[in-house]
Amino acid sequence: MKENYLEPAIYFVGAGPGDPDLLTVKAAKIMEIADVILFADSLVPRQILRNIRADAEIIRTGNQTLEEILPVMIERVRQQRSVVRLHSGDLSLYSALHEQMQALAEADIAFEIIPGISVFQLAAAKLSVELTVPELVQTIILTRISGRASSVPPSEELASLAAHKASLCLYLSARHVEVAQEKLMQHYSGDTHVAICYRLGWQDEKIWVVPLAEMAAVTERENLIRTTLYLVSPALKREGGRSRLYHPEHSHLFRG
């Protein structure tokens, strides 16, 4: 990327959870000078676009299919324009990026991927917790429950993942919360802390920390059906040991 110039291409940008201040520096720079911006207006708040060019073409895609979106992206690049395809969160998670890259490769259209912050990272920051606490939990699982948009492979069924009792981040599951709670409680105790995180990074964000046994009831009481992350973790109890990384007895390449 040259100063104030983008090559004609597709720039897949992770918008992060919703707070424009959490865009990466590279994402912000690209959006400031792009010719065209396509974004799912149901998932990405308008304030993310606060510093774009006044003459940039904005295309809302919240009610469109991929078959409608892709030809527009390809056409604009062939017109020698730079195109931002703005996704919520991080592009490596639940973004439908795979099929878009395949289609662009077949059309011989250049693209670049600019990662974003995922909501599980913002959730940990908001809750002031580290999700990998020595002697307590050292694994993070990012998953979802099967729904209309995607089927989870049998080997990744939620109950089997819950058996690890790791820090588990459950995406895209609010509509199936009763089933999710039942599967989680096959291995986590009912009093395990769960953070229910709604629209983090948006102006109306909310967080409830409740026992796992109350996860479905709180979700239904608050009428949460989308844009919700469930964070189930022993780390939410704020217990555990100290990391060896900065311990005075621990030596490494830069500290004898």
C-alpha cells in the first residue's frame, strides 16, 4: 500500500467487534482511501465508516447473497477501483471468507486480507481476565453450535468440546441457547461462571456474568437472538497460579 493509493484489488478488512477505535492501523488507513466499501450493515455499525472518503461508494450488503455481492466486487476492480469488503470481527472466524477467495481466484482478481480483533478478545478485556491462567486453564476453544447457516462436524460436537473444561467461546448460538446449555452442563458444573456478551463494541453493549445453569434463562429474559458471545471459563473465577514467564526464577534468551 503506497501513501494515499491502493492498487485495484479486493481488501478484506476485519472491522473488529464494532468499536472504530479497535480497527487495526492498517485497516483504518485502507478504509480512508478506498474507492468502494461493501459492508453488512446489519453486523457492522455505521461509525466504523466515520473516516472514509466523502466520495467513496458505499454498498450495503446486509440483505444480499454472495451471488449478488461477488459480481459487484469483481466489476469494480475491473474498473480499476480499490474495493474494501468489510466484515465484522476477525476474518478467520465465521466470515464466509473461504468461498469468496475461491471465487476471486477463479476470476483472477487480486485480494488482500487485513485481520481484525475478534469479540472473544474484547470480552476478555472488558471482563479484565486472562483466558489462560497457569495451573487452571491453558486452552481456548472457539466454536459454535449447529444452526441454519452451518453444520458443525460430528467430531466438534459441543458436548465433546466441553469435556476439556477449557475457556470456551461460543459464537452464533443465542437462538439455540437451551440446547447449548444442556450440552455444556454435561461437563461444566452448573455454577461455572459464564459471561453473556451482547454487541460488544457497540454503543448498546451489555455483559451479564451468571452461573451456567442460568445461561438460557438470562438469554431468553433479555431477548438475545443474535450478536451474542458466550464465554465459559474457569478463569472467570479469577483463581489460579502465576505465569513462569516473568518469574524471577525463570531464565530465557533475553534474561539470564
